[in-house]
Amino acid sequence: MVATDQNYLRFFSLGGVQRGVQCLKGSIVSMVGNDECIMIAYHAGSNYLAGQNIEFILIDSNKTVLCKESVALSPGATLTWLG
């Protein structure tokens, strides 16, 4: 999988053939993955209450969304690690 600066996730086979594309609501903050799935944190909209509006999505190797939730960050906090 490749994340682009235009908020796209591009899925590739082991041979390098693109298998699919998915667009996220906002820019990617962080991502981590293994052989079976990938977790991506991204900006889900504009800031509110002096905090960031960040969501994460967990996707398996078949491009199935396993989980999608908001990230609870205190006002002024920074997401520094995902894993």
C-alpha cells in the first residue's frame, strides 16, 4: 500500500500491479502495518475546540475496513506514535 499527498491509498499486489484505490477525508498523519492489516490516522476535518479532528481506519489485506473511529486527543495534544 502507498499513501499519497493527495489523500489516496493505493493498494498493490506483490507483483506491483495496482489492485485498488481509496480516498481519505483528509491528509494522513501516520500509518503502520504488518502482513495482514494497516492502520492509518488522518485529519477528518477542520480543528474544533482547539484540538485536532483525527480519525483512524484499520484495513486488512483484502481492502476490508475492520474498524474506523475517532482519535480522542486532548486540546493541544499531538499524535506522535501509532502502532
